[in-house]
Amino acid sequence: GSDSGSREPDSALANLDVHADLQATLFAAEPIMLNPTNIDIDHRGRAWVCEVINYRRFANKDAFREAGDCIVILEDTDQDGIADKRKVFYQDPSIDSAHGVCVLPTPNGKNTKVIVSAGEHVFVLTDTDGDDKADKREVLFQGISGTQHDHGIHAFVFGPDGKLYFNFGNSGRQIKDANGKLIVDQAGNQVTAARKPYQEGMVFRCNLDGSELETLGWNFRNNWEVAVDSFGTLWQSDNDDDGNRGVRINFVMEFGNYGYKDEKTGAGWKQERTGWHSEIPKRHWHLNDPGVVPNLLQTGAGSPTGICVYEGHLLPKTFQNQVIHSDAGPNVVRAYPVVNAGAGYAAEMVNVLHGARDKWFRPSSVDVAPDGSLIVADWYDPGVGGHRMGDTQRGRLFRVAPADSKYSVPKISVDSVEGAIAALKSPNTCVRSMAWTALHNMGQDAEAKLAAVYQTDDNPRYRARALWLLGKIEGRGQHWVNVALADKNPDLRIVGVRLARQLKLDLIPVVTQLVQDPSPQVRRELAIALRHNPSPKMPALWAQLASQHDGQDRWYLEALGIGSDLRTDACFSEWLKLAGKQWNTAGGRDIIWRSRSPQACDYLAKIIKSLPEKEHPRYMRAFDFHSGPEKEQALLSILGL
């Protein structure tokens, strides 16, 4: 569809195609707000906006704002669904081109913390007296590269476990603490793009004060924002090298390599390699290399931006508990309904909004309001990215909901256990963060009522939210992990495994109990949980998980690789013991192809000699991930030497 009609806000809705079961309304537009790069909706239904005028090397210097870019709060005071009040929470050149805002309100309205991602910094801005103005600015992280670049630091989000999740794109390169010291993460690695083992874009988890940082995934190109569901599962989009129709959506399997560059050499996707994929979008992500986690979905050309998980009930079933994502390139907001597929997931695409008649519709952020409606930010510009913008004077927010629904703000109070539990069930992250903090602070006083939610609620996501809190009550972690591991629902068994990891409990009994679990997704989590485990029992448990691989499930295979890579020799030996003479099966050949144990080289050679020539490239490529005398010997034996 080509552009038609005017660029004025009163034409904005006419230019959008909206999903048949939904209606879009204009919540805000210029002049009350310009150029939103990222938004967060707070517990009062207000939109917090990164309003960016000083974007990179904008050609028109007249538009430059000397006072700096702003974090703006927009409020609909008369509840007619249109924002009518603007407050500037913070304005300063230090937040020019801000790319993320995360609001963490306190129940009393004082000491509200706002995390702003901008340039080389992550700032915490605190409103200490409840007047909607920042009184204090502290550095949470710094030294991040990619300043004035879309591929640097992105937004923070509050997880169901009370931790923060965030990411940076492939220009971020490293992360330093408030004192300027390079961070060493929980795995003992410096967080830097030096391929030891991390490179390119990364995704992280940390405590609210920035401590205990974990690197959860790497080798993305420009993963714009991360979304976390109630089970603690992570979802991201990633932008391809421009022009390759290779944008992807990822389920982020923790500690995975996501294949933008060659794992060993850092080579780009164009550099020829053995057995590469015939289709460029798939070749692009090194998907047929051992050690690359598969993609959930490839969505074609685009410039993907904000993402969230919709866990509300206002929108129709199709959208409930699904990822909703904005892609500014093709002017679209979509949902990606998933189904389980082996140890991972498969997804399809359902459009929510499409700028069919106006290519300036550039959705940059999507969030869930307390009433369960969606708020979509529109950067509104002729172009997207590329170190410039064409228009500094426009920007919109749309509300998306069923046609008969009026914007409302449910009353919340987190002073009592009951009130806080009601708030914990909100579709809005800000409300849930308040509820989480209140319930966590109540400790054992909240246990009985949280236990009732976990034991009797019919919504597994509410049960999971209660479980995270129960597990973090002082002295009660092991009890609630044990309860969760026995749950009938595999998603809650998964939360049990993740909780055990966060509580630093002994994981060997956890894996021993579930090693034959009927759910491949639960076994996937067990494999990942073994990655940093030093126990002498770990390799034999890993081998039991590996012996259940059927050769059909790439998700499961990569989870096994993640679990074994740091103790690859011991794991491979134990697997060989179990496999015995039956190693040459579809599953066995996969394990050998993926293994980084020097012992695998001899078996790769045997496989190659037993298979028809057209199947050789896949196994020959595996040799590129080995070095040493075992590799040389195996290659000579293939040549009959």
C-alpha cells in the first residue's frame, strides 16, 4: 500500500489496518509528545516516554534541543482515552537518544525508580517525594559502546523473579559497573565481546542493584528489547544485516550462542563455509553450525523494535499469553502465537496493526496497560534507523483494545496480602513489580495466601508468579522447589528448576528426580542447569539426558550442548558408556556432531565413512569446532591414511 492522505494526527487511524477483533484509538499525538523511542505504562495508566529529538546526526540542526532529550509522563486525567497532561520527569543532554525506560514505582508513590538506558550509561533516576520529577541520578552501569547508535544499550524489564532483564546490540561490546570496572558475570567471564565466549549482541539478568549479573545469551546482531513471561522464559527479536530478509524472533535458551557471527573465528555469514545453507536468511544466522540455537521464527525484512508478552484477558484468545512485537521496518505490530515443539516452540504471525496506507507508521514500543489494553508507540518518520531521522516534530501513541472497551485504571493497593496478590495478577508489569516487592517484603506473613494461589488457581501463570515469591521467602526455598518439581504442569516444573538455580541449591538431586521427565522442555532446563555444575555426578546425569535425544529435536540437542560444553570430555565418555555399540543412531550422530570433546573426532570420521557423500558436508563442518591431534588423526583416516 502506498501513502495516502495527510500526515496529521486526525488521519492516523484511517491509515491503519487493525485486527478484526480489535480497535485502535489515538491516545496521544504531537504536540503533546514527539518521537517516542520506548515507553513504559505505569500502575496509574500513565505513559512514560523516551522523547528523542537529539537523535544521532540529525541533519536539521535547527531542531536540536539544547536542554537535552526528555523522559515525559503523559496522563489521561478525564478518562476519555486521550492523554491531556504532559509532565517532564527529567531532561538532560546525558539522556540524548535514550532507548529505554523502565518504571519501578513504590507503593507509597515516593522513591519511584526509573531506569533509563542512554548512550554509554544506564541511569537510575529517583523521584524521592512523589512530585513526578527526578531528584536523584545514579549510574547503574556504564562504559557500554554504541553511543548514538541503535545497536547499543536497550530497555530494562522487571521479571517475575524480582530481577531485571535487559540487552544490548552488537555495538554494546562490554559493560562496566558504576565505578567503571569491567563486570565479571556469574559464570566467571568478563562481559566483553572478545569471543571468550561472548560476542556481538547479548542479553542479561541482574539484581535490582545491578549485582549478580548473568550473561544469558549472545551472538545477536541487534536484539532491541527482551520480554520475560511469568515462567521466566525470555523472548527477543533480532535484526538481520540490512537487506537479507532475515529478521528473526528468538526463544532465548539460557547460555546459548545465537549464531550471528562464526563462534570460533568471528567471521560474518558471507564468508564461505562447509555445508552452509542455500537460503540466505538461514545462512545468515549460521543455523547449520553445531552450537547455534535455532530461531523460533524468521519474519522477513524489517527493523524490529519493542516486544512484550501479553498475559492479560482483555484482548481475544489469539493474543493471550503470547509475544506481541513492533517492527518499524514493515510498519507492523504482530503477535506470534506459539505451540510447543519438542524442547522448544514453533510460532506463526498474526497482525495487530499495519500501517497499510502510511509508511511513516513506525511502531517502536508496545506495552500492556493496567486494564489489559495495548499501548503502541509510533516514532512516525519517513525512515527508520540508518543514523538519521527525517521528522522531529511528530509522534503518536495508540491504544489497542476490543471495540467496546473504555480506557480505565483498576484501583490497586498493595498494603495487605490480599491486595498485593490481586495486584500480582495484573497484566501490567509496573503493577506486578509493586506487588512483588510488597509480597517479598512481607516474607512469611504472605506465605499462606501465596500458597493458596499456587495450589488452587487455575491460571498457571498466576501460579508461577506465586511460586517465584514462595521460593524466595527466607528459609523456604528448598521446600517450594520440591513442591514445584512434583507439579503436574511441566511449565511449573520448569519454574522449579529455574528457582533452584537462582537460589543456588544443589542441582544434582533436582536433575536426578526429573532426568526421565516426559516433557522435553523440562529436560531441556535440566541440561541447561548442569552447565556450571562441578559435581562428579554431573556427567552421568547429562549422559542420561543425552541418551533420550532422538535426532529430531534441534532445541533439545542445543540444550544438551549448552549443558556439556564446559565439561565436554567427561560428558562424552559417560554418553559412550550408555550408548555402547548402539552409538550410530540418528540421535547418536547428532550428539557426536554437536560434541566439542576431542573424542568425538574419531566418531565423526566413522560417520563420514559410513554415509553417502551428500551427507558429508554437515559432519565435515563439525571438525571446524575442534583442534588438536585427535582432529588431525581423524581427518587422515577419512583420506584412508
